[in-house]
Amino acid sequence: MKPYYITTAIDYTNAPPHIGHAYEKVLADAMARFQRLNGREVYFLTGVDQHGQKVQKKAAEVGLSSEDFVGSITPHFIALWDKLNVRYDGWAATTDPMHKRVVQTMLQKLHDCGQLYKKAYTGFYSVRQEQFLTDKERGPDGNFGEEWGEVQELEEENWYFRLSDHVEWLKGYIKSHPDFIFPEHRASSVLNALEGTPQDLCISRPIERLSWGIPLPFDERFVNYVWFDALTNYISFAGYLADECGNKGLPDFSTLWPSEAHVIGKDILVPAHAVYWPIMLHALGFSDEQIPRLIVHGWWNVKGAKMSKSLGNVIDPNVLAGTFTPDGLRYYLMRDIATGYDADFSDERIIMSYNKELAGGLGNLLNRSINMAQKYRAGVLTPGSYDDAENATLRQTVTDALPAYIESMSTWGIHDGIAAAWKIVTAANAYVDSTKPFSLAKDPEQAARLDSVLYHLAEAWVHLSVLLNPIMPTAMATARAQIGWELPEGFQLKDLHWGMLKDGHQLGTPVPLFPRLEIAAAE
């Protein structure tokens, strides 16, 4: 089986990361970790998009060269991914000479087969989106909306890609491949965008207007337009044209491609990833079977409004990770949004998710399970032969959680996967309340039953530590250390079964996994 190749949209380095960046990377990381647990080899690529007019403009504003400016911003992304335990296998930076060679070779191929041409054009240009606009982008009042930012009227000569030659192919491909875009309902917005007279794509900027980019190999008076540069990272860092470009140390493209998951935000679905990208690949000779799958996530809003600097509602993930721990933030981001849909960020909700669900539910279950075992049995587990309906019910809950978890996680229902695992948390806490180990410990005749209760709680926690590992890897490793059980090398979900802990297993010392926070929600 080929590796599970998962990528995220590379982050534009004109400003430090925000909560949306963090969500996307944690989402991809959680899926990569799940796929490994589920028996797949995984290659996870992420990185930074460092060229473009906005970077050049921002660098000039702060008195730095474009190269020095992106060099000052990129470490913020790397540091945050490290803090959030996002473990990628490949790092893409569009200023990498290896990437430049692939982009230029690819453009030369398109030029040589007649897919690129030059012409003069007069039109309106969005500085924010770095693209020329058409009448389709005008609002009902005839003006370009706020989403386009500053709009300038320009007259200049540029190079164009014959995008229009491939639009009918793309329409047919989308209709015949319902799994091309997840969730499926996003495909309708792509088909709607393809209606009307197709337009070719301007792929260059004159070097006197934009110098911070990759020069066109056949006309160095122009640099490459951002999307032809940024989108190409998905294949350049996966080994595309590696031999032809003399690029070393990259994956084997033939075994890695196509990607099973390009994880992107809905704001860059149309036109970049669902129109430009598949058509670029098609023009380069990629077959229908080689077109990658798009996983499109929604936005984190604040009280129904999109986060923006102008509204002053941008959420800093570094602050949240510092308050709620990196794993506490990972849990909240994965639990409170359904992949493909929007969600509202809430101070009240993240505080509740930490204090009630993590500290009061998950952490308290671990702490009291180990504490009781240490208090009553010096931490030594004895499964014994005692059994009753309560034991059987808890075992069944644990057993049922695994297939439900795998089904949800496999189809990007991360929040449902967590919910499947959480049924163990709820059941185990209820099991403590109903069996009352503290009362059993007072009655010598109940010794066998007490042994079985303590064992069932510890065994349930082993299963939890595996299922929740993709979501909270650090916390689950800490929990396993307290249980005294490690994930064996090469362990997979199929290896998970009741009876992971043997007779005589020694539990470790309990330490609060998620100490409760005394914090009030912002007004």
C-alpha cells in the first residue's frame, strides 16, 4: 500500500500565525497520527509560502529586504508547530532553490507545449488577493467588495496560462469524481464558479512591479504569479521532476503521489485549489487518477464574525496554548468543529472543555483510578476471576468504542472519533460511582470484586490513551507513564484488545493530568 500523503496549505508569511493556522495544522497532524496507528505509512508535508506582492510591500514598510522579512516571520510558524506537537515529515519553503528549479522547469514545459502566451491587458487588480478582477467579482452596486481590499486599475503586459482550454475537462472530472472534494457539498460552489465564459489565468507580474518571486525561465522580465509558485510545493517537495532538476534527498514521487489529502481552508478552495491546481496538473499531463483529493475545512469565527485584524478579534494560539496547555488547545480545536464546517470560538467553551471535560472528566478518571489502586493494592493489578454485569457493561463499552472511532476518524469525523472514545470516559466514571471501590475496600469479602474494579479502570485507561493519542499525544504519553504501559514499537489499532495489562502489572504514581484552572471567561 502506498504511503498516505497528507499536505496542508502552506502558510503565507506576511504576518505571524493565528488560530486558523493552528487548527489546520493540528487537524492534519491528528489525521497523520491516526493513519499511522491504523497501519498506514504516512508522509506529512507542510511549510511556508514566502513570495508575493504582499510580502514585498510589508517588508518595505518595516525597512527590511523581502528575504530578511520572511526570515523573521517563518520562525514564528515553526515554533508554534513545535509547541503544538505538529510532527511533519517534510517542510516546504518556496524560497528553497530546489523548489525554484521545479517551478521553472514546469513553466518551461507549459511554455514549450503552447499553454502559455503573452498579451497586454487593462483591468482592475486586487492588491490583497494579488489577482486581476473581472465583472463577476463586482457586487450588486457595481463596486468591488471589501474582501478584495485595495483595487487598482492597471494596464500592463503579462504572460497567461490557457486555463480556458481545460474548464470543460474539470467540470466533467468534478461531476464524475464525487470524492474529489470533502465535504461533497463544496463541489457545487466550484461548479458555479466555472459557469460563464472561461477566462485564462495571468501567471506573471512585471519585475519592475514585483521583484520578489521566481523569474520566468523564458522571459526574465517577469516573475511567476503566486499560485503557480505556491501550489507547486505539493509536488516539488514530493519529488516531482527530481531527476530532471537535480534535486536530491526527496521522496519517490511515483510511490507518494497522488496525495490523499490536501488540507485547505474554504477561502482558498475557489479558484486556487479546485480550479487552478487540478487544471495545472492536467495541462502537465497528469491523469485523472493522479488528481489529489481536497479536504476543505471551515473557519473559526468569533460571535458569528470572521476573525480579522480590523475587528480586533484575532485569536493568538500561543496565548491559548500557554493557558490551556498545547494538548488542551488541540483537544478543543478538534472537538468543537466538524471538519468542513464553521465553528464559533468561545472563551466560555474552551474553559469548560478544559476544566469540565479534561480536568474533571478525563484527568479525574486517571487520577482516582491510580490513587485507589495505590491506596488499596500498592498499585498492583490483579484481574482475577470475579465478574458481574457492571464489569461486562464497561468492557463492552470499551470494545465498541474502537470500531466506531476508526469509522469516524477514517472519514474526517475527528470530533465524532473523540466522542466515540469519550464514551469510555463517561462509562468508566459512572462505573466508579456505581461500584464504589472505597466501600468495597472496607469489606474483606469484597476483595476479589475490588481487584476486578481496579483492573477494569486501568485497562479502560490503556484503551483511552491509544484512541486519544492522535489528539493529545503528550498528555496520553504522560498518562501511559502513570499507568506503567508504553505503546510497543509498531503498535496498531488492530492490536488493541481487552487484557493489555497482565496479572501483577504495577501502576505508577498519579500526577494530575490536567490541573484545574481558576480562570474566568472574558466579558
